[in-house]
Amino acid sequence: MTVHRTNDPSFAVEAAGLGKRFGDLWAVREVDLTVPRGSVLGLLGPNGAGKTTTVRMLTTLLRPDAGHARVAGFDVVADERAVRPRIGLAGQAATVDPLLSGRANLELVTRLYHRRRADARRRADELLERFRLTDAADRITKTYSGGMRRRLDLAASLVAEPEVLFLDEPTTGLDPRSRNELWDVLVELTGRGTTIVLTTQYLEEADRLADHIVVIDHGRVIAQGSPQALKDTAGGARVVVGVDDPDLLRRAAWTLQSVSADDPAIDADERRVTAALDAGTGLGEVVRALDAAGVPTDDLAVRRPTLDDVFLTLTGHDAADERRAA
């Protein structure tokens, strides 16, 4: 079999015009991606947007109906057998064998990569320790908690030390401590040169890990950029002022007009006024203006755009609502 590796060593994942159709429905259409080696790409989008379908095409599990893609330098269709040993994949649901122990699961996966038995044992021990599963290593996995099974599944995706790691909502079901520990592992992996493609609905996760973010909706790329660049598109900083006396809301709004880039918004139920800050205006200037106007406050904060704001602006969906619906 002849394989054709790309001559461009700078990208671990490249896709152009990638598309997948199920019947008359295009689940993914005209997706372009370039992921530099050793970086993290975050794929964001509502449920059903096409994120998982995109990952399945890039990992050779689905054949594209349009466009082409290369992973680790190899075409995902023409050279799929060259792609598979070079990637790791952890899907949305843990796929460990419930009748095997944690150690046996990892040794089995390692042996499938044609590693020697001694190497499989050594690699299993390394991963069990890394994911805090050593104490449960010899228990059958049907006795594991959901979070433990998830950690084991992630460990299995790393047995071959892949060039490119695909993670489809990897921290679903993990408690906050386990999620933070996984993030530390991923940062360590990218530091060693591993490339990661990550789908997630935890926007804090994308903000912390991703070098570049692609937002997909209805199967198409609708926005992309660094986390900060995307947050900048959602507008500048906003000041939120809370007052005890509802009669002071209009005076607070009038005062904030002097430091605001738009008309302040009054929320009478919450006794709160929100306004976009002029560029260069600091919290101290807001405090002085309110004091001069005789407006005492019980809460005063500057809120900067988050990826949640970007998600809502671009897709019309709230990310937290999407997670609850999943």
C-alpha cells in the first residue's frame, strides 16, 4: 500500500470543504480547518451542530461526501490505515469493557497496537497512576463510578502516545476536581507536542485550553479565532450597578450615560443598571461619577465578555441550556 504524506509539517490537521450528508440532509458542509502541530483546537456549537460528525470524519470513522482532510500528514480516506495508528480518540460515552479490570482494559488496547506484553503492562501502570486509578486497577470496571470509567476511557485514548488526540466532550460526567486534573494532563500533552482537537460545551474548558476556536452551527463554520478575538466580537466591558432604592435607578442610568458607550439598560426587578463602558474608562471613574450624583450602590462590578456571550450571540443558544438538554 502506498501512502502519501503531505510535505507541509506545520499542520497536524487540515480540512478543506469537508462535508457529510445523510440522505438529503447535510450534517456537515464546507468545513475548513487548519490545526498547527502542538496546539489545541476547540470545536464549539449547539447540540446537533455537526461537531461529532466532523470528528468522526477526521478519525476515519465516517467517509466524507465532499472535500478532503489530512491528519498527521495523511489523507483520511486514501491513507486511513496510516492515520489510525497516529491518533487517539475518546468519544462522548466511555467505551471500556465492563467485564475487564481497569488494568486489563488498558493492556488490551495497548496490545491492539501490536506492543509487547511487557510494554503493555508498563504503559497501563503509567496511565493508571496518571489518572488516579491505581487503587482500582484490578477491579472490574462495571464497579467503577461514571467518572472513573470516563478517566479510564481517556487513558485508553493515550496508550499509543498519539500525534493527534481527538476528544469529544471529554469531561462530561467528571467532577470539578477530575476535570481540572484532566486539563492539567492535556496541557502537559501539548507541551510535549501532541495536537488536540476538542469538542466541548464547557466554555471555560475551551477558554482555558484552546489556542484557536471554531464555532459550528447547522453543519457550517460560522466563526473562528482565538478565544480573546472571539470574546472581543461580543462587545467591550460592561459595568453593572445595583442599588437598594428603586427610585434611584433612573438617576444611576443618567449618571452612567457620561461613561457609557450606549444607553444604559435598567432592570427594575433586579434593581440593576447595566451599561457598556467607553474605551479607557475604569471602575474608579464610575465610582466617582455615582458618588457625585448621590447614588449609593450595594453592588458594583465590571463584567467582561465571556465565551458564553460569544456562544449566545453567534448561535442564539445559551451553552448552559445546551448542556442541560444533552
